[in-house]
Amino acid sequence: MDCEIYQYEINQIVFLQNNFKYFSKLFLLIHDCLNAKILFNILIPLLSGLDKEIFLRTTFGALVADYLNSLFRWYFAEVRPHWWNGEAKKVRIMQFEGTCECTPGCPSSETMILAAVLFILLSSFMKKFPQRFTSCCRTYLWMAYVSALILVSLAQVFLGVHFLHQCILGAVAGILIGSLLSSNKFTDWFLNLSKMGFHSLIISMFVSDVCSYWVQRFFGIDPNWSTKEAFKWCENSNAILPESLIMYSLMRNLGMFIDSSQASYSSGCFTASSTVLTESGERRRLSELRIGERVLSVDGETGRPVFSEVMLFLDRNTEEERQFVHIETEDGTHVTVTPSHLLMNVDSTGRRNYVFADSIVEGDMVLVAVNGTTLASRRVARVSVEISRGVFAPLTRSGTIVVDSVAASCYALVESQTVAHFSFLPIRAATTVSRWFSSARVPEASRQNGIHWYAKALYAIKDYVLPAKLLHHH
């Protein structure tokens, strides 16, 4: 784009920052409250419990907007204000906590996704409950809609996150997407789409995004050029989160196609009172375990005890009640785990296998940690069923974990440690990449409530890609 346009819009940022600097906290609040992260993590999940039809339509709209935004950003490959100004060294503009992003700048993802989601949301409610929305009420709501887009655009420009034209293009694209997906023809087609068709469509979108990434690599274009620019020109690199990487958004898209009917899939978990041994020698309850800590696990290749990093929680819910299997060995060691979770079983030949917890019976052998970190076989003396509140499922880098001194897998639902561990390769890769940037923050587990979005995605497609003999059956 013409440098004169960039310079003109840099002057707009300087004007806003100089004349409205006392409103910086307000602009930061708008940026934090009206962004795509809030839509994906709060608004859309709330809709799943209100109206499934509106939830699916809004979720699909958010996916389409995010999908197209990713393609547009790669195609236009535009810089952000601080990157261009850093190279041009024209004027000094202030940076804020929300300024640093890792993706190309055009179009603005904040205005594009917000415009599409809110348009679909308003249109859907007005069509579903026409008697509750008078013409005057509709007018005020659409005025509020436009005002929200203007406020978000001003916040983006003030903070130096985007140039003004990037915000405008994002808003226009979002409105077009919203109006298209709110049309009667689309509604009829969408509501008659089978679950298999819906999942296939979303997965195709995800695959095409990934293909775009590798096409750029093939032609010698570095898809991660914008990440390097962000770390080069951001004054506070701690403000750059791994989730702002474009591959994170692609992986998030894969998880967002889960509709409310997938809530019946329960992951495998332990109880809140279950404990693990940390590398420091401390026994820690799973409810107090933090991401990044190293806990006792079993090496997948050698079978020896190792300490492995906790990368995330596949499931974490302090309030949910669930049925558990309580397994106790002859020496008094006991573990409480959901029926579909994989435990390490030792057969008559001494070979170690991973089996579902509800398939273990009295007389079976399980692997137990004795004297701290030594692994030994112990015979199961009693098996019972109980109901308990609180579910926790930490995922370690090794894919295994020793809970209440009993060796277990981190996975469930699929009776193959190899398949399950391989399916989480993208998560391990993303965690490794994020660690290259030493300033990247480690997320707090306490903020998570429910099944991790990537795990949800895998649970949804498992019935389509895996043979029935590998799956857990209620």
C-alpha cells in the first residue's frame, strides 16, 4: 500500500493518542470486552444453553469470519502501525498492553468477527421472536450495533493495533458475511445440513487454511513473518500471547465446530482430591496443580518413571458430578478414575497394556509407584463404583501420569495410547514453538472450566475416523 496512506493514518493515531490520552483506560476496556476472544470463550458458549439453532448459526458465522480473515491476512500481508512506523521511524506512537499482535494487520479480525457474529445474533433473535422486537426497538439495536463497531475501531486505532482502513475493511467484510449467513436461503440449507455434513464442512475449512500455510512455504514465503515483526517492534514482549499466533486461531477453529449435542461426550478424568508427585518431591492435589509443573509419569519408550511437564488440562471442572471407578490393590494403593480413562495394566506375561478403567476386575495387575518413584506390579483387590464432584485431567508431555501412585494414561475414550498420543502432536508442537519465545505467558489452569477445545474437537470426530473396536462404549 502507498506509504502516504500509512503516514496519513499514523498521524490519525498520533492525533487520537495526544488528544484522548485520558481515555486510554476506556479504550483498553473496549478492546478487552468487545473482541473475538470474548465472543469465542463467553458469548458463543452461553448461546449453547439458550437456543441451539441460534448457537449453531452464530458459531458457524464466527468460524467463517475467522476462516476468511486468516486467508485475507495471509493474502494482503499488511503490516500493523507499530511495525511500519518502526521501520519508517517517522514519529513516536505509544504502545499499550493490547497493542502487540502476531498476525498481519488487514483486515482487522476484531471488527470482522464482531460485525459478523453480532449481525447474525441480532438477525436471528429478531426473526425467531418478531413479536418482541418493535420497529423502534430494532432501530435502537442496529444503532447500538453500528456504535459497537465504531467504538471497537476507534479503540483499535488509538491502541495502534490496526490502521483505520484495516478496521473499516474488517467491519464491511463482517457485515457482508453476517447478512449472507442470515439470509433465508442459507438458513434453510444450514438447518437441513446433517451433522456429518456440518463437521465435514468445518474440517474442510480448517484443512484449506492449513494448505494455504504450506503453499506459502512452498513458494518461499514465510507465513510467520508477522510474528517476527511483532517481537521486533513490540516494546513489551510479555504482552504477546501464544494464542495470537495464526496457527492457534486455526486450531481453535477446528474445536469450535462442536455443537451442544457433543456435550454428551465425557472425557476421562480423576477426582479433585487425587494427588500427583511433583519433581520437588511434594504431593499435590490435582485441584491445586499448575500448568508447567513437572509430575511423575512413565516414559513411553523405556517404560521407566520420569518427570514430565503438565501442558494443559484436557478437562477441568470443579463442580461437575460424574461416575468414577474406584480401584484398590492388595497393598492398599487406590485410585479413583472415570470408566473410560486408560490405566496401565500388566498381563500374565509381564507385558504392559493400556485398558479402560471399567474393564479392570479383581485379580488384574496394575502398575504402582512404590518407594516414591519405583514402578512395580500390584494385584487388584477391590473394584467399586462411586459418584464424586470435581473432574481433573492433566495432560503431560509424555502422555502418561502417575496419580495416587497408580500409573495411568492422560487419555480416555480411545483404547490406544499410541493413537491418542499422536492425535495431540499439534498441541505438543504448539507448546514447543511458544517456548521459543521466552516471553510468552503460561496460561493459568484455574481459568479453565470444562473440556479443552482441542479435546472437544477430537471427541467429535473420533466416531468418523476410528474403528469402533478402539472406542469406549457405555
